[in-house]
Amino acid sequence: MSALKTRSVLFGATLAGAAAVLYACGSHTARTTSLAAGDAASKVYVPPGSYDEFYAFLSGGYSGQVAVYGVPSGRLLKLIPVFSQFPEDGYGYNEETKPLFQTTYGFVPWDDSHHPEMSMTDGVPDGRWLFINANNTPRIARIDLTRFETDEIIEIPNAAGGHASPFTTPDSKYVVSATRFSVPVPNNDVAIDTYKKNFKGTLSFISANQPGKMDIAFQILMPGYNYDLGHAGKGPSDGWFFFTSYNTEEANTKLEENASQNDKDFIAAVNYRRAEECLAQGKGRTAPGNYYHNWVEEGSRIAKSERKTSVTMLEPANCPGAVYYLPTPKSPHGVDIDPTGEYIVAGSKLATVIPVHSFTKLQRAIADRAFEKEIDGIPVLKYDAVMAGEVQKPGLGPLHTEFDGRGYAYTSFFISSEVVKWKLGTWEVVDRIPTYYSIGHLMIPGGDSKQPWGKYLIAMNKITKDRYLPTGPEMAQSAQLIDISGDKMKLLLDFPTIGEPHYAQAIPASLIRDKQVKYYKLADNKNPWVTRSESEGGITRTGKRVDVKMIAIRSHFAPDNIEGVQVGDTVVFHVTNIEQDWDILHGFAVLGMNTSELILQPGETRSLTWIPKGTGVFPFYCTDFCSALHQEMQGYVRVSPAGSDVKLMANVSRKAQAQLAGQAGAQR
Amino acid sequence: MKMSSRARLLFACASALVAGALAMPLWRVQLYAPQYPEGLGMTIHAGTVRGATENDLRSINSLNHYIGMKTIEPDAIPELRFIPWIIAALAAGGIGVAALGRRRTAIAWVGAFVVLGLVGIWDFYKWEYSYGHDLDLEHAIIKVPGMTYQPPLIGSKQLLNFTASSWPAIGGACLAAAMVLAIASLMIDRQAPSPVSSRRESRLTEAA
């Protein structure tokens, strides 16, 4: 009862605070249709046939995917399926991609994707890969940016809630994942109220710079706080990683209140080069840690899975100098490092200031042993010894900060729903612009790297309400494009987004555009079920399994009449699109199929399993309007009763006949 | 009659251009359609037919099945087997002419070149005609009454959704240039004042 009372008092206080800020900022008009700058239209207009200046990759949030937009137009270019099955093209349904979904919990068909992070070279995004985390069942995916396809997914063991992930080191040697929910490590059946005794957090460093070879390099066992976000150091702070934490109270219930007690929580500063030294000296231990590593094999383009059972675990007490805590007010969310690598900015969501730590002061404080106390072997540095400055009265509910490379920082404020621009070093607020409504992350192309392309800022908002034509109780999420090239920020564009975008990345189009794969070479297709020409198609039975090898080309399948399938059989269609021409796709779907369709890129083989439940004749057809005779691109499968004497048969096309005759002629 | 050294040099250049044409595409057929803004192309070499990019020939053949056109298979065109030898012989002959320096042989060489060139162009036209007209109407999917699909010998033409254009490629230009050089070589010897003609000229002046 008393807890409830305290809570309502707190809630009231927050409301009053919010009201005060709203009042202080002047009255917010209900709608702001005319607030965009006068020349905004021309700044976001990309004429038909012209290209956008940037690719932007927005997380798909609870859709589990990634959405690719052109900036400044805000045009949706592509959805990249990552953590959720995608019946639209068969991802996660076809046999080639199903292994990507393998986890120690079994096949997980969905996740909540939060933070896209670009691979980097020398601290600058390089456009090779995009990493993104799964928050619910902690995993990290690697997306290849020559094909815009998910190529690899690694599970994070000894973790729950992979939120502080997958931030990248400046050389892409590691991506990281820290646990949002501390859990028993290894996980086991304990009473929840033994939290303080049994629950631990882990910081995972995952080797990332070799495609197909991602692995858990090591984990650091941490006190059982909630680790929220992270970013790597750069320049002078290269070799360090910074993670925010909250719930340093170690509450296991009613965190809303119980985890908001301490005036300061911590940023964990990890010297990972020091950790590497300790591991080289054998100071880590092999700990249980079950996880799956799934990757797409080159050539066959079939995903493989391997299960691993242990990790190298390092405890900070065994490696002095590897981990420090920086006291940071209050429940910090984002931790963002400025382009010079000197300033460590915290999004202290319940504080009235934006605290900024100095890396120079951090090093001095360590040398001077300016420690407040020690927690599980982790020295807690004195706040005054590491703090560079505080931005005073910036707004309410700071979350994330990005940088323009010209000495300014831009922080998002959820409660006061605005972006605030302030100056590094003087900590003075120089501009603010409202967002519609309740911004979460913000993103400047390269804005978390050594080299921001500081022309635009994208605000990703949590609440949409009246920004677009209403569409029932649920609206699309909303992003806003803001011009930051001048002294004053200018709102240019609203555009709807999928799922709930959390973080995003953007990069000049020139770094990706010309590297695109246009088709897969049939000659390089190493799928064991590839059918390279019409004459190679056919049907085989192995017990109750029937394999159909089929080609798709404008405007037919071959074979296109299949008989001899029986109820009780498992039929696997292996369809190869033998086109060798850019953007000439074919689809494949069978009446009553309980999985999905297939979409086949040129030169690609995909296999889809079908278990017919009854007798009859079942049409299949091409689902992607491929050509003028697309409507003719179809065929039939006949399903007979079990034990029927209908002969197993796949018809031979005229072209296949000609090819076979040619081959026979060549042999004579 | 002996050729001047200038003329022989020009002839040697002409022979080199002919030899160079062996290694270069002679002709190029380019196809554009609304669906193919990047175009599909085909180059005709002395010894083969190639797609402008790796898969263009494959794509062109794939599209041609709709209208019942025969598959373009370089191996099935017998001329392509001996055309390289003819061109090589022509180049070698040209070098021989330059070495010998006999005007009469040079004229014979130019004559042979003209004849072979005309035969080549006629042969190319014949193949275009055959691909464009000898359609497998029994299996053609798109049949437009009266429509044939012969690409132009030179220039551009609309064939259904495709604009087909046909122009000499670099190798073809080399052959043309070789022809010009060889003829020029014959011309400069005719125009240059020989000792005989200048004597006759002076006599005429005296008479006047």
C-alpha cells in the first residue's frame, strides 16, 4: 500500500515536472503542419529516376527486421528480413535459410531488433556489413551490404535481453553485447528473490571481422545490474568500451520504482586491450555457455548451424585495470563518444543535466587512484574526478546523443519531445527543435563515428498520433528528417517507418551503391540441388521423400507436370531461377502449402517442403510478375492415395528434349 | 611500276589495321527496351559472336524464344570458323605488298579487300535476314501478323518493344580505315609528279 502511494506521488511529481518544462518551453501547438522550413520541399525532393544521397538503415523494432530508406527523400527502398520469418520471400521457411533461426531454445521465428551498427575501418563506417541485435533472445546478425541479405546470426550465451548491442570497435574486430536482464550465470532454477546473490550480468565481446566466423571471443562477468547501451572509444580512447547500467539497486521487482532510487548509476568503462592481455596470461576461465552460430555458406548459400558449449569468462577481480565504474546520474540510457574520442556523454534519463565524462580525466583518475569504493573488484571512480561538464537544464528525459563533427552534440529528449543542440566543451545549449512525438533515438549519418557526415539528423519517434491520416488505434511509427547544416535546425520531412525503429545508421550512397550484386552466377551455384538447365530437371523418390528439381525462366517452369506423389509423402521442391539478368525474379507457390512462397533471385536455388494432406491435383504458379506470359507460368502436381500405382513422373520440356538430344549427339 | 616509300608505309599501316581488327569487335548490335534501360548488346567478332556483358547473349536468346527466333549460337555459324583466316591472309598479303612495292599487286589487294568486304556485309545481312524471318511459328508465343525481326544492317529500327541499332564497332572501323589508307596509298603515287610526266609537262609548256 505504502509502495503504491509512493509510486503515485512520484508519478505526480514527474507529471508536474513535465508540465513545468512544457510551460517553460512555451505552449506546444497541437499540430505543426506549417513548421517545416519554406524551402523544405526542394531539399527533400529527389526527382524521378534520381538517387538519394544516403542509404539509411532503420531497425524494424518488434518486426525483427531492418528497413532501408533513401535520405533525404524518406523513400522506403527495402525491408531486409533478419530475425523474423518472412513469408513474403520464404526467408526462414525455405530449407536454405531455416538454420539461421536455430538457437539453444530451438527454432525462434521472431525477435525484436534494436540497433543497427555499421562495420568500420579506422573508426569510419565502411559500408561492408550492417550488424543488428535481437533483444529478446540475445543474438547478433551480420547483413552483407553487397546483397542486402542476412548472412550470419550468432547467439549470445549467459545473457538475457541483448540490448547493449551490437556496437562495434573502430576496426570491427569486435561487436559487443551486454545483458539488459541479469540472470543466474549459468542460468538455473533459483528463487527470484535471491537476485542479489545469484544474478549476474555479462559483457560479451564477439569477434566480427571475418564473415562466417563470428564467435564469442570472451565474456566479462559483471554485477547483476541492467546493462543498457554501449559505444566503443575512438582516437585516444580506442581500446576502451563504455556501457551504461541502471538498476544498480539490484531490484528484482517493481523496477520502475525500485531501480530509480540511487542518485547515480554507473557507466562501465572496459579496457578491452587490458582484458585481452589478462586472457593471454590465462586469467580467464572456461565457463559453460551454450550457443548457436549460424552462417550462410559461400557457394551453396545454404545456412549452416553449429552448437558451441563453452566460453572464456573473465572476472574483473582477476584482471585489475580492465573495468572501472564511472558514477553517472541517474539511470543513464545512451552512452555516446564524441568524434574526437575525448568526451563520454550519458543520456541520464531521470537527471536534469546531461553529464559528460572526460577520457583524459578518466586516465588521470585511474593513475591517481581516485576511487570511491570497489564493487566485486571493480573500482568506482569519483564523479568529480572524471566529469568534464554538465549541460544544465537541457530538457526532460535525455536518451541519446550524436555528433555533427563540427563540435556540436544533439541529444534526444523523450519526455519534452525535442532535439537539443549543444556545444561540446562549453556545454551550452544553442538550439532546440520539437519532435512529433516523444523521440527515442536520433541518428546523424556517421554521427557515432570518427567522421560524421553532419548534414541531416533523423529523429525516430515513439508516438505518432495525428501526424498522418489515421489508420485505427495503431499508427505507423514516425521519423523526422531535420536539416542540421546551418546554425538553426530545420524540420524537413515526416516519414512513416515499420515496426518501432530504435537506432539507425546511414552512410553516403556512393560507399554502397556500386558494389551491388546483380545476379548470382549459375556456374558458381554450389547448392547440391541446383538445376542449371531444363534438361537437368526431374523427380526422385527416396522412401517417403520426393525431391523435385525444377527450373524457372521466363515464362515457364520445367518440369511443370508432376505425378506419382502420394499422400504421406514429403515433397521438397528445389527451384532454380536460371535467369542471369538483373532484377528478373520468379516466385513459386503451391495450392494449400502450409509454409510460404519462394521468391527466387536470378541464379538462386531455394528448396521448400510440402506435405500434401489429401489427394487431388494442385496447381503451382509464379508469384512475381516476371514477364508478359507470367500468367501462363504455372504447373500441376498430382497427389494420389498412399500405395497408388501412378508412376513417379516429371514431364520433359521441348527445350529439355533438345538439350538432351544435343548431349547424346555430342557423346556419339 | 614501283610504289613510293611513302605509299608502302601507308600500305603497311593498312595491313596492321587489318591485323588489329582480328582482335577487336567488328560490329555491334544494341537493343534497348523500357525494361532494359541499361540495354542488351551483342558484338560480332571475326571468329565469334559475344554478349556485350557476360550474359547478354543468353538474355537475348531467352527473349527471342517468345517470337520463335532461332537461338544465336556462334558455334553453329560456319563462316565464323574461316573469317579469321581470311582476315589474317589479307593482313599478311598487305605486308607482302608493302615489302614488294609493286603497284599492280597493291591494286589487286585493294580489289580483293573490296570484294571480301562486300561478301562479308552480304553474309551478315543474310544471317540477319534468316534470324529475322525464319521464325518457328509453330512454337512462337508472340505472333504479330506480317512482323519480322530483322535488325538493320546499319542504323536503328523499332522491333516491338526493342529499339535495335547496328553500327560498326572498333574493329569494323579499323577495316574501313585500312581501306581508306590503302586507296590513299594508291592515290598519292598517281598524283606525285613522276620524272616522265614532268618532262611531258615542260614540253607542253614549250609548245604553248
